[in-house]
Amino acid sequence: MRIVSLFLFVLITSSSFAQQIFKKKQSLLGSPFEITVVAVDSIQGNQFADLAIAEVKRIENLISDWIPTTQISKVNQNAGIAPVKVDQEVFDLVERAKKISKLTSGAFDISYASMDKIWKFDGSMKEMPSPEAIKKSVERVGFEHIILNSKDTTIFLKNKGMKLGLGGIGQGYIADKIKALLQEKGCSSGLVNVSGDINTWGKQPNGQFWTVGIINPLNKNKVFATFPLDDSAVETSGSYEKYVSFNGKRYSHIIDPRTGYPATGIISVSVFAKQTELADALATGIFVLGIEVGLDLINQLNGIECIIVDEKGTIHVSKNIDIKKYQ
């Protein structure tokens, strides 16, 4: 589950403009969903919104691991048994996820769903799990055991008990697909927010870019920077509300799939990219990798930027962000 630290500011334009902003909010994927579009009237605005909602449901019924009839669920059900043929769209998404796993040295891994749920972040946990239990909890995790056959478009999980969970990349993928679909249908400008995975295109009727504000998780009433999004995306992963503390150390709800231990030292990661899918996956990976390694990775990637807030509230940014420019 992702705790979002993004506030979205949408400037409503006056009626003197030919086109207007239309919003629609709904609970989808078990999370808040919001679509904002620029359209000539409410009829067209509602048509665009309905297309977006239908696209969410279409993809959910392909990749959700909670719905037992989806292709990903069938892959999980056949772990250690047999490869499962999937749509090219699903195959390509899993293939890209594996590439990001390699890029992040396994800090991002869609086979995280195989982990034993030994950490509780609902206040019920009174002591840390034993080192043995933590080690055992990730025995079935490992992106290298996801076997892809591009010729037959099949996915095979090598070991019994393995499971794929696309929560760390799927919402970003959905945001990208909605953007592409609405552009294809003639929507020249809009913003899609899938539980904090935000992608934008075009400008508002007043000619301004869509704008997001990022809050300091330790002071939710204070926005420390606002950013215009020029046909681009942003995603924030945070742990400032879901964590446990033992012996004075804070453990986030984001678990390192390589070790079974929760990530420490960071409370918020925001990644800016052209694709929400990539921002989504990288935000999780950087959270696990930590400040130094995470920023070093981002600084090697073209067109990707990052803002990290550590547990003391200190802000760290990648090399091409001048934070003072946006404060």
C-alpha cells in the first residue's frame, strides 16, 4: 500500500476560455482515482472520464492478483507447475518489470508478493520477528525465477509458492494507458491520478502547465515545493504513516524483497519521469536502496529526477533539480 504525499493544485480557468476543466473522482483499485480533463462541455468531459474508468477496470481484470480469474492470478496459481500464456500486453509489462528489477539490483521485485507477511503495521506488533523468520519470509522471492518465453508469450514462476504482485508498477502503467487512450480519442489536455501515480499532458485552458505540490511528510500543512508538469509524470512513495519502531529505530512498511527487512532512513521518495510506470517502480526501488545508492542510480538515468525526504525531514535531490527554483 502506498501512502501518498502529493497535493494536486488545479487552477480553474474562467468561463472566457472555450474549453473548461472537468474532474471525476472515484474509488478504484481499492484506492482514490481522479481524472481531470479539458473539454468543450460536460458531455465531452464525462465521455473522457468514462473512457478512463473503463480502462482502469479493463487492466485490473488482466493484472490484479486479488481477482482470481485474471491472467496474473492464473500465473500465480500455476507457480512451479506450468507456464501460462498471457496477452502480449501483460507479458510486456512483466518483462519491463524484470528489467527494472535488474536495474535496481532486486530492490524492486514484482515477486515480492511471495513474501510471508510477518511484519504488521497496524499497531499490533510488539516485537521484531526473529532473524530466522525474516530470512525464511523471502525464500520464494526472486525476479530471476520469473521465466518469460517471448515466442509463446508465456510466464512461468519456477518455484511453488511464488506469486507476482504488480501493485508497485501496475498503477503507474494504468495512468500511462489512460493518457495514451484519451489522447487518441481527442483529449488534448488532462491529468490522471491513480492513487498518487500522476501523469499529465497538454496545458490548462489558461495556458499554464498542470502543477503538483509536494509536502514535507513531517509537516503536512507545509508544501516545500511546487512543480509544473510538462507532458510528464510524478509518483511518491511514503512511509510516514505506516511504520513500526523497535529500539529507537524506525522500520517502514516498504519491505526490502532481498532481505525481508523493512526499509529504513527514508520517509518519502518522489520520482519525476515521462512515464508513470517507470516513476512508480523506481520510487519503490529507491526507497529500498537508500539515499546515497538511490540518488546515484537516478543521476545515471536520462530524463529521471528524484526528491527524497529522510526520517529527520532533510530533503535530498538528484543533480538536475534546483529545489530553490520551485520553493
